[in-house]
Amino acid sequence: MQLKVQRLDPIFSKLPTQAHPTDAGLDLYSSVNIDIPSGCAKLISTGLAIELPSGTEAQIRPRSGLALKHNVTVLNSPGTIDEGYRGEVGIILINHGRTEFSVRRGMKIAQLVVKPTLVVEVAETVTLSETPRGQGGFGSTGT
């Protein structure tokens, strides 16, 4: 399966890479230098656009190292890129840390995971089937 990637910024964009052959995600890199103040979120440019394979979506996920070491993560995690989108891939990072975080060109900022999608038909109904769980949610199984 092929993921087509277009460099919108031929100088500073970097193609997604897979650190290990069996990794689920591709590392995404910043194409800009930007500082994220404590408690703030910023849209980070990758300088890339993608064409997903038919029947797939891309999920943007945080990098565990940024989260653990710097309290920086993807705000809308996982972010979804639909198959038909052809604009720039941007990453919304939020700094939960106590100090400003500096993003630098070429820095790994997120992961991109390509997943299959299902096409469903919405069918309105007046009743739903019964299950053992029923409507239990939000802590209904204990602490």
C-alpha cells in the first residue's frame, strides 16, 4: 500500500519516516521554528500534503517522548485526516508544561498512523438491541 506525500515546502519539509520496520506509525517533522508558551496550543506546519490509499484514514497521534519529557502532546488526539483531504498536514500541539517549549525545524512532533475505514449507512430506529452493559458508562464498572 502506498502513501503519496507532496512536499509543499521543498527546503524545510521532511518526508515521514518509520523508525523501525514493524512500527505502526510514521514520524512527522516540524517544518518551522515556533515556541509554545506554557498552557498554550499552536498549529505546527509539516510542509506536507498527503494522498491516502482508498478506504483509509490517517490518525495523528502524540509522541510518547514529548509527552513524558516535556508535557507536550497532540491536542485533538487522535486527529483525523480524511481520505479526500489534500491540504497541508498540520499538527496541533499543546504545552502542558510549566515552561515554554521550543519546536525546531526537523524535530519529530507526532506520528501518523494509516488505518482502514468502514463506510456505514445511518439507519434511524426507535429501539436498540439489549446488552448486558445497557446504558452503563462513565465509571459504571467501578473506580
